[in-house]
Amino acid sequence: MGRGGVRERVGAALIAVGLTIIGVQSAFAGRANDTLVVAIEGEIPTLDHLYTTARDTIVVSELTDDGLFYIDPDTLTYVPLVAESYVQVDDTTIDVTIRPGVRFHDGSPLTADDVVYTYNWVIDPSTNTNRGRLIAGWLGSVERTGPMTVRFHLKHPYPLAIRDMAFSVQLRKAGAYQGADGKPDPNAESLKLSGVGPYKVIDFQPGKSVTLQRFDDYYAASPKGRPAIKTIIFRTIPDLSTQQAELVSGAVDWMYNVPADVAANIGATGYAVHLTGPTLRVNFIPLDAAGFTGAGNPLTKLDVRRAMIHAINRQDIVKYLVQGDAEVINSACHPLQFGCEQDVRKYPYDPAEARRLLAKAGYPDGFEFELWAYRERQVAEAIAADLAKVGIRAKLRFVTLTTLNQARKKHRVPAFFASWESGSTADTATIAETHWSLKSDRNFSNDAAVARNMEAAAKTIDPEERKRLYSEALRRIADQAYWIPLYTYSQNYLVSKDLAYPVPKDGLPRLFRAHWRPAKASPAKAS
Amino acid sequence: MAGRPLLEVRNLSVTLPVGERKLHAVRNVTFTLERGEALGVVGESGSGKSMTSLALMNLLPRNAIREADVLRLGEHDLLAKDRQEFSRSLAGKRMAMIFQEPMTSLNPVYTIGQQIMEMTLPGPARSAKDIRDRAVYLLERIGIPDAGGRLKQYPHELSGGLRQRVMIAMMLMNEPDLLIADEPTTALDVTVQASILKLLMELRKELGMALILVSHDLGVVSQSMDKIAVMYAGELVETGPVADVLGAPQHPYTQGLLASIPAARDGGARLPSIPGTVPALFALPEGCVFAPRCIHVQPQCRTIRPPVQSAQNDHLYRCVMAPDSQRLSLAKPPSAHTSTAKPSPDTLLSARHVGCTFTIRAGMLAKARSLTAVDDVSLDLAEGEIVALVGESGSGKSTLARILLGLQAPDTGEVLIAGTPVQSVPPFERAKLVQPVFQDPYSSLNPRKTIGQSIGRPLELHGQDSPAERKKIVEQTMELVGLPKRLFNNYPSQLSGGQRQRVAIARAIILKPKLLICDEPTSALDVSVQAQILNLLLDLRDELGLSYLLITHDLAVVDCVATRIAVMHRGKIVELGNKDDILSSPGHPYTRTLLGSVLKVDMPALKARADHAPEMQAHTGLLR
Amino acid sequence: MLRYASKRVVLAILVALAVSFAAFLLLSVATDPASAIAGEGAEPEVIEHIREQLGLNRPLLVQYGSWLLHVFHGDFGTSYYWHQPVGTLILHHLPVTLTLALSAIFVTLIVAIPLGTIAALYPNSLIDRLSLGIAVSAQAMPSFWLALVLIILFGVMIPIFPISGDAHAWNYVLPAIVLGAHSVPAVMRLTRVGVMDVMASDYIRTARAKGFYGYRLLSRQVMRNALLPVVSVLSVQLGYKLGGSVVTETVFAMNGLGRFALQSIVGGDIPTVQMLVVLFAMTFIGLTLLADLLNAWLDPRIRLA
Amino acid sequence: MSEMDLSFKAAAASETGGELLDAAPARPKIWRNILHHPGLMLGLTILGILVVLAVFAPWISPYNPYDQHLPQRLLPPVWVHGGNAANWLGTDHLGRDYLSRLIYGARVSLLIGFGAASIGCLIGVTLGMCAGFFGGIIDRVVSFILTCQLALPGLLLAMALVFLIGPSVGVVILVIGFLHWSYYLVVTRAATQKIRDLEYITAARAIGSSRLQIMVTEILPNLFSEIIVIFSLEVGVAVLAEAALSFLGVGIQPPTSSWGLMIAEGKVSVFLRPWLVILPGIFIFLLVLAANLVGDGLRDLMSNESRR
């Protein structure tokens, strides 16, 4: 056994030890034992989606909770889920019949009482659910009209009632929030959840991981269909390069929110499949037309705002930086959203026109302003560079979201790089309300007419009337260039080669539709 | 075996690389030592005496080069053993060594017991209990009270004297044939010094152990040794029985050393001192190494290396001059004028009932202890007078000095300088009245400032004169204290101890103060350099009309320069009076013990001992 | 001893107060907790309601005062973000950071002390220069860069160690190397200087005269004295590491105090940050006290001087 | 009687015959030592190159680091297939020339390194000297401030300052400087305590110099050797701190380029475009390495100097 022999043996032993460890790790994930490991960047603070808006909890909630209705990922229409059918009795009353055979994860059946309890809990101001204030805005009261039927009394005609029931209210068992000492305990469902969704929680490490398992008694008639994968593990890996390392080494099967270049590259190397899909998120820059940050500041001038839109080469930014299914937008909403008028004033990329308008507005050699941003640092830099070419010096201030909100509240932000997902809802109301109501600090135009239209459109359910109101408001917004409309956001996924994952139209991942590809060579039959 | 001496050293040389150059620290040292015999190796700092002892114990630094024709202890050839072998077989067993600094020579983190008992490993012959008993026996034999209890104590809990005794006990655990003591008493107080030497002599006789005592103090060597070896600049210039060498010194350097020891002098007479300083030998000298400083120098001294001549049987010296020719030891320094200036009646400094106590919070766990450093001291000093403040370390003399300098407020009493209380005098005024001179030449000058800057700083601070004028005054003052002008831009690190002390004195006198308070100004210097500094102080007194408060523990220095003496003991002045009365008939018992323990070169006693030859003491096997 | 400890307790309380107030002030100025809780897509009324509910509109002093009052009753408040009492949250994250910090210090010790000692015994030799070179390079590398390199080498190419997570022991190896490497140079230099000074001291010369040599001299006489200064530096280093290393915990996806502090600060989760800051203050003071006690135990001069 | 001092260089040279030593002042000796201290020379050369890069950036870098060419974004360096000769080291996410940004990055990193180290030095040395010299209450107050600073997370301070004053290199320097003065304090305080009781300080008081004068003229010059050593080490620490802050998104603001920010941006595609992280990493590595080599070299020099 020469000296060399010894070294080989030690080396081999080391590798063997390594493999056993890693072996344990990777066998854990992937098709072999029917476990889908999902890497997410943010932490899951609680299982109860009524009490958190953390970015990734919605993806978990799609698996563990069901609402009365459901947004179909392909058609983006509202489809009955736990509800079997509904009738719009009149402007302010909706009757809903509940589907029989729906069970909670602890086995008990779902009845009208559970629905009534959930909705009463949500609209009760003292329970502080994060969507409660909004639902209470339109929902007056809920009453049980039969063992499996309920009636909703609205305060005023509200077109998005069904959407809110689908997106904002996850059903809970009656008495779920009854604390041990009888007092209501909002945190009752945060650590162990009993939902009605296709997956039930078998292990939860706050901030670290959530392990879900297929709920065998899930009602067969559900439009979500019968989930194909047995176990899904959500692992919080805050660093994107670490996520890639885990993906490449086989310990992770699914990643989303991946920057376009990275996704394209890893896809090209064959380690994983790169999928892209549209989302309902749009990116834009509100300009301080109303002069909150200084009465006579340049952004209050219409010509200046128009010049700025002309100055930015949005086509190149989308083509090179955003890539994927992103496209330039001209109106202050997402083209797929109901009521999003596309026939509005357009501002093609024209630096000469921009300089002319600037001179006309009295700023021949440009001006300086602060452009705040909290995400997509490269796009913000590209925009700043384009503006600089026409003399507008954008001093970029890259801060955290909470700092931006604080500064905006104190009216120190002349313009900021904004992004809005409209709660994955294909209706202009979900973007209009928050940006144009005079009470919102995101409204930089203070335009009473636009505010009136937006509010009226959210108070009538007549589709034609809503379209007229929206198109009138959106044409004025584009004409007054209150916003620099940028582009729709494209979602990039990196998915294991063994996994088939249908991409949703609205960017909200539905992992219950994922299933393993039939293993070509491997003997094990895909279940 | 009986014929050959215990220790034989022939042509031992040590060279040290310093940067690119080579320092020949020790050259061709040859001597022998019989069993039970005591050899005193004497020389000023830099003479290579410690280097020789370290060479014997194989403790030279790694890059030092040790060569010798013969280096033998008993039947062990020291040259043949490498470090490992030497440490295992001889170090601490057949040969042992104690060092100068008792405060730092014991390992601070182990108890006394641990450090003593680790000398001998328990083995078949010796159980752990035997070792412990022997340790206790040795500690008691060395004169340490409550020896059993001491084993558990740590070094920092003992005084300097006690630690030195522990060192001796430790080194005797394995009954060595040879004990080398390198300046064992230099760092100790006079009274403790005497007892340690007495102890070494008794042990030598009891154990029949050979002893090499290295020291710069002729008094210490003359009182206790059989043979003496005088070294100068790395060479052995004279060896032989103590009585012969000291009684009738043949080599000019030995004669110069003996003459420059401060002893009783009348009034202002200057001390004879050997001019120049000890050279560092970076190149092998051709002629005699003492030639540059020798008053009998002849032309051939500079070219040919002097032969070794013999005055009597084993009294050898390396010099061209024939033995026994009566020679004038040192030229009489021109004593300019005996101090005619009678101390003028008006008092310059008067301290009334000065008292000061400290609260010491020593360790983290130790309770606060209050210590009275100065207890009701009253002292006057007239213009032109030199008052000596004598006392051992810890007697409060330095604290008193700081109070008199106005740097520390006394708890009780007050100090007046030229009539005004020192505390209320504004700093600049006070600076013109009194200035200090300190003991350690290393820490009394700022290492980062040149000599010119240090001396000129007081003028610069007081904002007098333009920079050019300041430079001129500084140069004048340097001249005054005997510093060559070319040292103006040098750093303290490039000067010798003596020169540095001259800079400190120059800084002190540049503001023309009336009183200098000198705290042990010469005790850190060599004998010859000491003499030069004392002469300088006397010159300055005559030229500038300065008066001194001289704080020292060295009675010889006091005897030489002081006009009045104040003896301090535990914070009190126990005796005050003019010099001659106190030295001749000390009143207070403490003064008597102080005077008694001074080790002087006592010529008559030496003569007497020289008559009966050192017979072989029977080797009393007391300690089997 | 009691007097000494009581002084420390007073200092601890003062620091805790000062630091928690500073943290509170900085956070309320720089972040808007309500919008953080409401989330990115929240409507303005929702944010306003949350602000009302948490009492963030009250004047700053009143808010801090009420927090202080609660603390005296032992209630450090619930996290805005996690809806759990802050105490349990920290206890949940503490073990990870504690294990990471201690294993990092272990790495530092087993690398720095031997290297430092060898460098001192053979000054300016090849080993001395080499070890200094390695140590300085480890420190010169940004920690997330070193972490990535280790992940790629030992996580992906030669899959010996798991890449991220803090489930079992193997997860702590790479992060400990990254965190430990950072303080190797400081400890190594101190050991080198310590050993050199001790080797040149009088009591080592005495030890040589007593027959100690080579390894026995080193282990018995030198090391115990040489490592005294290292103790206090280590306590400060441990303090830093117990503060959690944000970068290492982020890259290795470990649920330690470092990343938890980062989120709470960025998210404006005031009660959590205040509790964390008080905890860090206590840790530092505790560690310096520990260092003093350790020094006293090791060095009798300090204990009973 | 220091004759027994074991470090024979010191004893031999100073004690035995001062006259023989050449009387020239010490300065040229230091210069000769620097030349043959390999580590120090290497450190100084690297630092020199980086300073030259930073100062002459506009003339050295081939392109303006700020103009973007989106079509040519993420080009690999010339030695990787797909790279083109126009951009030797390729381009970044916005098509800006990577070599130019690296060169301009030197400016920011050096500015931050030396700026922050100086601020830290100023605070740390002043507090350290006062604490060491006066002791008592001042010493306790200083250690109170030190403990508070250690307990407060740096990120919190950085975020608040960036929010209040707005993002700029100046703020980052201020933040990092303010967070890294504890090392100075500890060392200065210990050194001052050692010097405070030496005799030349008492002599200085005796000639009437005030406490402040003593601190500035007598104590400070003796601290220079330690301060320089720490300063050079802190330059490295400051650059790494900036990289960490940029990594967490609170450091340098775009479009300025700093090595730390470039790593933070390039990190996400480390697997397939490793050069985006490796190139700035090497530069940071070289700067910090140089700073440490200079620091250690000076320490060796100073320690020999002071012991002589």
C-alpha cells in the first residue's frame, strides 16, 4: 500500500462521507420521494393569512386555505370554490350556496355557520385582521339563511365583492379564534392552522420552513383539482445565490422572483428549466404634480412631466433589462385589468421633443430632483441615465420600503419608482382606489375630477358605467402626465427538470397545479 | 580528580551580531575555580561580566556565538553538550544561577511551592513528600519565617529580599556544585543586601559549593570573595586573590576604579574619575583596550596587545608595565576652589509638619488599605546648602520630594519656597524656583524628542526669547553640563546613561532655579560615571549658586557631597544634623543599622586576610 | 468583590437605557413600522388604522415611557411583525447564534494560537511570514465573498457540507470557518506578541536556568502567561459574534440573531429591536465581566495584588 | 542597570559607549529599514498603485463609468468566449464598462477607507488619551460610551443617518468612522496610562506645562507608532464595512461605483458570471491586504525602534 494509496483512501472516504450527508439532503427533495422543495426569499411569520401580508405567505395560503370563490389562473375570472353558486339578488344583496362535502383539515365539515363566523370576525374592527377595514368598507352584515346558504348585505353597490371574497377572506371554523380563557385570541391559528385548502400543515418553523402534506379528504369537486404532489416544503433562503446553489445541487426544486438574466443563464445551462409568465404588477413613477414637496417645483409643470416621459427609452429598458413577458404600458393600469383604457395620449421615446418641451417650460438646461426607489435598482439607474441625457439630473435615493413610506408620509418624496400588484386582480379598481383617492399619500396629483370618477366607478356594478368612468379618468391622467407609466412586470421561475409547472397569467403561483414529469428512464412509476 | 579544579575556563569568547556588525562582548577569558572557592567578577556595565556568566550557563541568545578552548565543570565538557542535553543534565542540577531583578525573576502565575518543587521530579529515590520536606527545610535554612505557609503564596506577595531568598532556596534544591550569582544584591536595599551576602557565604561553606559572584560594587566583592577578576570592555584585565589585587592593584583600570569610589572627602573637593566611557568593541582592538583612557599610556600600548604578567603566584594582569612599580593612581582633579560660599542665613525652602496618606486599592478583591507615606515632616534648606535625605525604599522620600516640588498637595502642613507657599505659586513662577532631577536616565527624557528640544522646552513654554536665542542658550547650557554641541539633534536612545542624566540636569537648570531636588540622581549609573555627575553637581553649585535636596540610599555619595543629612524611616525624619556629626556618631538606632550595613572596601582588613592562604575547607556533608 | 459587581450592574442598567432610547429614536425617525406591517400593497387606510392601533401617533417620549413601564413589569412587548412575545422570539433565535459564535471562536482558537506561537518561536521565518500571509488574506476577503467561495467549493462541486439551513451540526462548519477566519489575525498577532514578550522575560530565563527546555518550557512556563492578553480580546470578539453576523447568517440562511436583527431594523419592528439592543448591551457587559473574572482567575497578581 | 537586559541589541548599542555610535539622528535608519522589510514594501507598492488608479482615474479608465449601453450589457471579459476587445473586463448590468467602474471604484473605496479610519482615529485617540490620562470619572464615562457604541447595531445607525442626511459617500464615511473607533480607544488608553507616570511627564509638569500641553506635546508623539499601525488596519476594516453596508443596501448610492456595491450587484449571478464578483473582490482583497501588510510592517519597525 504505497504512500499514494493512503491519500486515495482518505480522499475517497471524505467524498463518501460527503455524499451520505448530501445524499440525505437531496434524496429528501425531488421526484424520488414525491417532495417539492420551494425556495422563498422572505420569512413566513404566521400561517394565518388573515393576519399577514408578507410577500410569500399568499403562495402558501393558496395551498392551505380556500375562500368562497377563486380566481382562475388562465381566464382570470371569478369561479365558485367553496361556494357552489351565487345570485346577485339586487345591487346590495348577494346570496351564496355552499358546496356540500367540504371538510376542514381537522375533519369537521364546513357549514354556513363557519362562513358567517369568518366574515363576522373579519369585519369586526377589534380583531385587526389586515384586510378587515376594506371588507368592512363595503360589507354591512352576513346572515345564515339555511344550513348551506348565506346572504351578504352590502352597504353600497360594490363591483369587487366576489373578488374580495376570493382574495381576502380565507374561511375558518366557527370558534377558531376562541382563546382558552374564552377571550378572542387573534393568534390562535398562527402556529397551527386548520384550513379547507388542498394541503394541510404538518410542520411549521416560523421564519425557517413550512411543511405541507396533501389533504386526502379535500373535496373532489374543487376547481383547484386533485393535487399531484404528496409533500411541499417551503424553505426560507434569503440569499439568491444560495438559492441557486441549492437548486444546482438538487436540494431545491422551485424558485420564483428570479432576476431575468440569472434565470435565462441557469436555464441555458440545463441545470433547471427557466419559465416566464405575465403578472398583473405594473411599474410606474408618480410625479409631484400637486407640489407637495415644494410649491413651484419643476414637476408641477405639465410640459416638464411630458418631457420626462419622452426622455425615457422604455422600449430598450423592457427589451434588455426586464425581458420576459414584460411590455411597455401607456395607461395608469395593467392592460388585462377590466376598464383599463388603452386609447390614451401616448409619449413615444423622443429626446429632442423632451428638450424642446423642457425649454418651453423654462428649463433650457434642465433641473435636479430626487428620485426615490426601494427595488429594481438597475431600472432606476437606467431611467436616471436616460433623464440625464436631456439634462434632467435625477439624484437617486435607494432606501428600504419602510423608510420610503416614512418619507412619503412626510411629503419629502418628489417622485418614486413605484410598483403595484393590484392583489392579482384583473380590475382597474384595485389600482385606482389607492392611488387617486384624495386621502392617500400615494396621490401626488390631488386631482379632484379623477378622484371623483375613480370613487364612483367603485360604487356601481354596471360594467358599462364603470368603463366610461375609468376611461374618462385614465385619459385625463395620461393627458396630464401625472404618472410616467413604465411596463408590466414579468415573473421568472427556475424549476427542476423533473417538475411540470403551469405558469399562471396573473403571476400568483398556484403550486397545487404542479406535478412530476413522467420519469423517462427511471423505473419508479410517477404516482 | 582531586588535582583538576572544579571549573576550568580557557579562552572563552562571545560574539554577538548587532545588525550587520559583530560585537565582541567577551574575548579570551581564562580562569579556574576550585570546589568550594568563591570568585568575584567585577567590572562596569558593558564590561562583559554578565555575558561571561550567561555563557557558562548556556543562556546566551540564539544568535550569539560562544567559542572556547576548554569549558569544563567537573567531568562534564560544557562545549560538547547541546542546549537540550545541557538543560536535561546540568542546568539546575550541577550548575545553578540567580539573577539581579528579584521582582521579575519568579513566574508570576505559579505559587512559590510549585516553582521550588518543580526543580526535582519525583522518582524512585525521592517521593513527592520528600521533595516538599526538603523545600520547607531549605526555606527555613534560608531564613524565611513560616516556611510552610509561604509555599502557597505567590511571588507578588513577597518583598524583594524575600523573593531573592526564595530564588536561592530554589536553586539549591539539587545541591549544585557551582552557583553563579549575577548582581544578586544590586536591586535590594542596603540592609537587605548585607544579609543576602552573609547567607551566600554561609551556604558556600556548608555545601562546599563553588560560587561566582558578578557585581559592579567593589565593596560587596572585597568583603566576601576569595579570588577576584576585574573585567574591562570584554577582557580580563587583572585576576588574583582579593587581598593582593585590591591591596596592591597593578592594572591602571583597577587602580582608577578603586580611587573613584566616593568616600570621605573634605568639603568641596572633587572626586577623581576616569575620563571617557567604556567603549563598545565592534572591532578587535590592536593594542590595549584601556589605552584611550589610561594615564600611563605608552606608544606601544596602542599597537601591541599587552602580555599577561604575574605580580605574585596567581596574581596576573594584562599590562606592559612591570609589576610593583608604585604608581600614582589618578591625576588629582583640579579642585577649582574649596566651596568658600558659606550657606547664607536666609532659608530657601521650609516645610512645616507635612503629612500625606495614600489609600491603596490593590487587587480586585483586596480591601482598600491606607498607608501614611509622609508623617509630620519639618525640614529647612538654606541657600547654597546640600541637604541629603537618606532612607530605604518605601520610607516616603520620593513622596516628600513630589510635595516639596509642589506637584502634589500634602494632606497636612505647608511648604514655603522663598517665603511663599508652593501650592499657590503659579506654575511658571514655581518653575523658576525649584526643578527636579530623576533617577532613571531612560525614563526622564521623552524618547521622541531630540536633546535640543528637551532642554529648550522650558524656554519655549515660557515664551521667552526668539528661537535663535533659545538655541544659543541651550548650547551654552549643554556646554555647562559637559555635553558636546554635536549631540543637539540626537535622540536620547543614542546617548549613554551618564549623558542622558546630563541632559536632564541641563533641562532643570535652564530656567535658573534656586533649588534642585534630585531623587537618586546617580544610583542608576556606573561608579565612574557616578563620579562625573557628582562633580558636575558640585561645579554647578559653585557657578550658579544652586542648592540641592539630594535624595539617596547610598551613604557613600552622601558622605562625599552633603553638608547636612536627614534620615527618613517609615515617613518620619528620625534624625537631622550636619554630615560629620551624623556619620561619626549616629544617634537614632535606625541610622546606626543603616551605617553598619554599608559595605566599604576596607584596606586593612584585606591586608590581614591576605596573610593566611585559603585552606581547603572540609566538605561538611551537612545536607545529605 | 460585591462592590465591584454592583458597579457593573449600575453600568449595565445605564447602558441598557441609553442604548434602547437611542435605538427607539433612530427607528422612529428612519422607518414607518405601520407600513411595514401593512405590507407592500396595503391601502393607506389600513396603514393609518395600524398606526392608530399601535399608538405610533403618540409623542415619542410617551411611547418610550410606556415601553419602559412594560419592561419593568417584565413584558418586553410583542413583535409587530411576528405577533409573538419578543422574549420567546429571541430565545428561538439565540441557540443558532450561540452555537455559531462558539464554533467560530473555536475555529479562531485552533488556528490562531498554534500559528501565533510558532510565529513567535521562529520570528521572520517562512512559517511566520506564511501564517501571517494566510491570516491577513482571510481577513482581507469580504465575508460574503469567502462564504460564496466555500459554498461553491464544498457545497456544490464537492458536496461535503450542506449549503444552507441550521438544522444539524454539519450546517455550522462552513459558517464557523467564515466567521472564525475574520478574527484569526487579531488573535494570532496577540499570541505572537504575547509569546515573544514572555520568552524575553526574566522568569523564563530563570526557568531555563532551572533546566526547562523546549516543549516543557513552552507548555509549563510560557503559554499560561502569554495567553493572558488573548482572553480579553476573545471576550470582545465573542461579543461581536454573539451580536450575530448578519452577512454570514444571510448567506447560509441561518435563523440567527444577526439576520433577525436585520429584518427587525429594516422592518421597523421597534419592540424587537429594543429588546435585541438591550440583549446586546447585557452580553457585552457580561462578557467584559467574564473576561475580568477569567483574568483574575488566571493571573493571581490581579486577584490578590 | 539594564546591562542584564536580554535583548542584547539594545544593551550593546546604547549602554556601552554612546560616543562610538554614529551621531546622525535616527531618521535615516528607519528609511533604510523600510527598504528591506519585504511585507512593508509589498504593501506600499500595492497601495501606491491603487492610489495612482484613484487619483488619475479619469485619464486611466478607457470609458466614462456612468454612460450606459443597454444592448451591450453583461458582456464577459475579453478572455472569456463572447467577450469583445472594446471592453477588456466586459460590462455590467447596464452596459457600463466594468474596468472603468473598477478604477473609479478605487476612488470611493480609498476615500472611505482613509476617511473613515481618520474619523475613527480622531474620536478614539482623543477619548483614549483623556480616559488614560485623567482616569477616574472620565475613564468610566468613556467606557460607558464605548459599551453603548458596541451594543448599538451599526446598521441601525447607518439607516438613520442615510435617511436624515441623504445618501452620499460622506455619510457612509461618517457612519463607518463613527462605528470603528473602539480599537483606537483601547490601545491609546493603555499606552497613556503607561506613560502618564513616567518621569519625563513629571518633569514636564515641573517646568509648568498644563495638562493639555503635556498630552499634546509629551504623550501624543509617543503614541504615533501605535496609532499608525491601527490606522492602516482600520483602512482595511472600513473598506470591508462599506462592502457589507452596500451588500445590505444601505451603503453607497448608485450611480457611484464602489467595489462593495459592484459585488453586491454581481453576487446574484455568481454561478454563471463569477467575474462580476471575483474582479471587485480581488481589488478589495488587494487593498485590505496592502493595508494590513503596511500596518504589520510599521509595527515591526516601530517595535524595534522603541526597544532600541
